[in-house]
Amino acid sequence: MMLDAIVVICSAIIFILSGGQIFKNRFSNNSLLAAILGFLAAAGTLFLVKDVREIALELLNVNVKRNEFLTASEYYLRGNERMSQGKFQDALSDFDAAILIKPDYAQALLSRAKVKTELKDYISALIDAESAKKSMPSLVEVDNVKKYIESRAKLDSLSGLFEEMDSNK
């Protein structure tokens, strides 16, 4: 029992001295919560205290589900998932968040260009595609996406022209 207490105290000191770096990277918005949840998860794992570990991990999952502590990559992945489901406005929000966290995130810029194309915001879509090209010149997909944006814009213009002609009859 005494040895367990010493191990807990030493673990706490090491965790505090490290500033909870392992968990701060993921929870930069709320370092104190990250430190507490991280320590609980580490302590639960160290002592194989299943209840403590599960509670801490569940709290971590709840925060992720609330979108409170996502990384740029997580926003990007969720944005792609939402885009594939046709939830373009939600996908746009995720890509905006990913780019806010990591402004030169070429793949997120390109995915946001695709979403903006679906939302018929062609000029912004082309700007995002150009920004992606500047961030990562080797990204081959950019030219194809730009062509797609331009063709969609032309089709949309033609469609509007035909609708206008039909209404004048």
C-alpha cells in the first residue's frame, strides 16, 4: 500500500513537472481540463483501475463529440465525411475550423474549394484552390479541382440563361 502511494505521488510530480505536455497538445484550449483528464487516464492505466480509466476516457470522448478539442486533421477528416454525406454547410464549418488552426493545410483548402463549389460559391472556391496550390505546389489534384469549379460555374450560368429564356416565353 505504501509503495502504491509513492508511485502515485511520483507519477503526479512527473506529470505536473512535464506540464501535461502529452495532453496539452490535444487540449490547447483548456490545459487544466486536459491535465486533469490526462492524469486520471494515466493513473487509471498505471494501477489498472478500470473505472477511473474508463471515466477519464469517456470524458475525453464527450469533449471530442462536442467539437471542443479537435485538431486540424480531425476537423478535416470529419469535414470529408460530412461532405460525402451531402452535408455541405457542416463540412464547410469543419474545413473552416481546420484552416483556422492550420492556415496552410492544402488538403483542407482543396476540400473547402469542393464544398464551396457545391454551394455555388465559385469565386471563393477558386481562391481556395489557388491557396492550396501555393501551400503545396506538388498537389496534383488542384488543377483538376480548378477545372471542375470552372465547368460547374459555366454550367450554372448556362442553366440560368435557359431558365431566363423559358420565363420570357
